[in-house]
Amino acid sequence: MVTYDINEKRVNKVRKILKKYFTWVQNSVFEGEITLGKLEKCKRELLSVIEKDEDSVYFYEMEYKLVCNKKVLGQEKNYDSIII
């Protein structure tokens, strides 16, 4: 899972990078499975865009699929079809 708090000037660039690697599930939230190699590539791309003194990107790693369950109250949204 990845969440972010990015300056408005850079948010679209960050979202575009994350959409290459993860599924966009909510405004600043992405989720999905990724290899370590692709994760490192994603982080390098993000570092080329973000300002470390202003922006934050949080990566939540779940090592075991069995201990992570997603429960949704209400409608589960799919943002993949939204074009920005």
C-alpha cells in the first residue's frame, strides 16, 4: 500500500508514476503487489519528482498475504477509469 501527501504542483506527476506500478484506490492511496526490483525502480522515479523537504510518500509493506485483509464499508471505488 502506498499513500502520499504531495504539493499540488507535483501531485499529478507522482500519481502518474504510482499508476504504473499500483492500483489507484482512493485520492492519495494506491495498493497492489510488486517485486522488490520494481519497487526500487518506482522509488527512484518518485525521488526524481518529489521535494524531500515538502512531500511525503509512505510505503506499507505486508510480507504475508494471510495477515492482511481488506474490508470495505460501502462501495469499493475503482479509479482506474478516471483520466487526469
